[in-house]
Amino acid sequence: MSHRLIVIGNYVSPYVRKVLVCLDLKGLDYEIDPIAPFVGNDDFGHLSPLRRVPVLLDGDLVLNDSSVICQYLEDKHPVPPLYPANIADRAKARWLEEYADTRLADVLIWRLFYQLSVRRHVFGETTDEQIVKQAREIEIPSALDYLETQLPADGFIFSDLSIADISIACYFRTAAFVRYAVDAERWPRTAAFVQRVQALPVFRKLAQLEDCTLRIPLAQQRDALAAAGAPLTRETMATARPRHGLPRE
């Protein structure tokens, strides 16, 4: 019996967005339980022992980590390919994906988005302004200085759209929710690249669903997404009260 893939994770998450982009580009149907990891119940904790999103359910198979999931989708559904065929290019694509998932995630998500949005609106905590200042003035510029040397003046990083392009663009989309934009004068290649990738139809389609949840409490987001036509699961693993996940390393 055929079954639909299920994704657990919020549309605003760059990790979730990366998986959803891959699913869409490969033409795969899925349902989504769009919870933030902070409101996952005990069942979610069993599926995601680190209490992180996304989680992919493919029948009885449970997969965690966006990079693992995307590689699985590539192996199982190789057309269209989202990893370069050339071995050296494929290795570089995986490195840039890792750079996005670690360095860009640290400076754009945990030090900026988490501080300015999640701490305030989910946990009712005060933003650590020193962390934000350090990120804006030192850590983000340092990350972008490197990225500027890796990105093309036009087109994609390799000949076709790849996991590297997708991964990088995903983090700047989430950072934009707290009004961060790349300085086009200082980092012209990065600014143009991000704009170019995010203008793709797959990103614009997801943006409509992301936008409908902005400034809406987590408890009300599912109803907003249902009204917007998101492919929701019948049941959710969300709880009413948020809780912190495991400490980050």
C-alpha cells in the first residue's frame, strides 16, 4: 500500500524549508505537522530524541536531520538530481550545505532570529542584546566574508540548482523575518545570489505559507495554515505550553 510522506516541523525553520524545497522539486506529495520543536509532545520526543525538526516519516522509517533526509530523498528519488554528478562538485556542495547548517545557522538563527523572535514571542524572555550586537557587528560579517568568495556572480553555484544553493538561501529567508538583509554594497555576490534563489517558484510558494503564520501565536498557526491550503496531517504533536529543547553543543 502506498503512503504519503510526513514531515514534522514548522515552515519558518530553515532546516524544514530545505527539506520541503527538495520534496517539491522532486514532485513528492507529503503531509506536514507544522509544529515548532518547542511545543512537541512526548511522541515527538520519541521520534526526535534531540527534539529538533525536521523529522521525516516514510512508512515505518523515521529520519532526523535535514541533511540526512535530503540525501535519503536524493538516493530514493534521483530525478531531478539536487546533488552535482561530478564527485568534486558533489563534495563541495555537501560542504556548503554543512557550512549553512552550522555557521549560518549559528549566526543568523541562534544568535539573531532566536534572540529577537523565539525568546520574545515563544518563551516571553528578554533578548540578550549583547549576543545580537556581537552577531550583527562581528560574527555575521565574518560568515558572509567567506560566503562571498564561494558564490557566483550569476546563476547557481554549480551548473544546475543544487542542495548548496537551497541550503544557503534557506537561512537568509528565516533571518529576513527579523528584518535582516544582506548589505549589497559590502557583499554584492551574496545579496544577489540570495535574491536570485529565493525568487524561484518553489521558494515563493513556500513563502506564502510562511507569511501567513508570521506574528501569529504558535497555537493559532495551524488554523491559519489550513485556511491557506497547507497539506496538514489530521493530527498534531503540538502541546499548548512551550518548553526548551536539549542544550545546543
